[in-house]
Amino acid sequence: MKIESREYKLLIDHSLFRHRSEAVNEIWREIRHAAKDLPAVRIKGELKLAGTRMARFLDTPDFTFRRNGLLLRQRWGEGSSELTLKCRSEDLFLAFGTDVTPAKGLAGKAKFEEDIAPPFLSRFSHSATVAGLVSDKPGKPPKAPATVADAEEVFPVIGTLSSDERTLHGKIEIRTVQGIEVKETVWTSDTIEIRVDDESKPLKASFAAILWTRGPSETPVIAELSFKIRTLDGYLSRSAAAGARSLHRALQGLDSYRSDARTKTEYVYRDGGRD
């Protein structure tokens, strides 16, 4: 099993984003200041708006997907939509051993990644994404699987799930979790280098700031900051891992960092779990 990438995440104060451009500029200034004394890290450029899209999670009324360690997410934007099934767990073998492969004939390759949360908590993510239907009504969400059987036609592993020790019936309804639909705005920067000890070229890393908002006034509810590095055929040198860890630790010193904020999954499910 090869881990394709590592994504280092933390949550920041979403209330700062009532004034978007000022918040992004200030957070980027904070990031560059935090990294300036890190010998292995070089940051330049700026965070730029990458786009917006809508998102929601889908599950049965009693959250059977969640209780089986799976998340089913739908995202859509102008002229596009996608469905993602993800198994995320601190248990590497459980995550990797969960077959999230799409049904035969559907384009979508499974990927295996590692997520790092503060202070340094590792979880493994096995996921696959397939293209979905596009809504023919502007501003309306696209069609989503309405039953377990519908979802099984996209991701066959859903047909193997159980609820109360019984196989999940295909006619069980799937709903938008808590009725929550959010607008997701993303800013990115690809101008980060993590130097290594040998003569190899520095590793390139990409930053992302993700803001979730709700309602007509687009009230900020979640703000997440992350950076991702791709492994070299499943491997990171000790110096590369140390450099990335030093940056993640430095970001936990930002004034905007919030150790007690809810993650996106926690915000949607509101089930008291830490995810």
C-alpha cells in the first residue's frame, strides 16, 4: 500500500472571514511570518481564489454510512458535480482494506492518503470520486442517490454495510445530513518548497484555505488551512518529513489557529465524535 500524499490540516477562526480579502491577506501574512525562521521551508507568492462550489453529505436517517466508517459527499458547481466515497480511520489497514472502488464502467480511481491534524494526529483516507449528474435548473442541487440501492450502483461497498447486525436494505432512504448544504470557497498557493538534505530538488507543497458559508448572507461557519505534499512513490525522506512537520507546528502558533474548532465532518454530523 502506497500513501500518495500527506495533507497537514488545522482549523482557523472562521469569524475573520466576514471580510474575505482582508482575512486571506492577513492569514497569508501570518503564514509567511511563521515560516520565515524555518530553515527547511521557503514560501513565496500569495493565496489566490481558486473557485467556489456547493457541498453536502449524504447518509441514511440513522447515519449508517457514518457508523460504518464511511462518508458520502456530493459537491457541485456551475456545469459539474461529483460524488465521493471516503473511508477515513486512524487504522491504516482498516482504511486501506475498505474497497471504495466505483462500480464497473464508472470512471474514478481510488486514492490512499494520510491526513495530519494538530498536534500531530494521523488518519488514513481511502477515497474515490466519480462524476455526477448536472442540474438542469440554475441554483438547484444536482440529483443525488435517493436510496441505498442507488448509492450501491455507484459504490458497490455500500451494499455490504450493516445496521444493527443486519444487511442494509436497498430501499432505505438517503438524505442530506442535517439538511446542511454549504458553499465552499477555496484559495490556493503552489509556491511552497520543503528542502531535503540530499541533492534532490526541494519538494513542492500546495497550500489551501477553505471556507464554508451558509445561508443567503453566506455566514462563515468553518475555516480550514492545509498544505499537501506528494510522496515519492509512497516514501518521504526523514528530512522532508521533518521539514513538513516543522511547518505544521509553526502554523499552530498562528493567532488565527483554533484548537477547539469543529471540523467539517463534525459540523455536519454534530454527533460528538472527533473527526
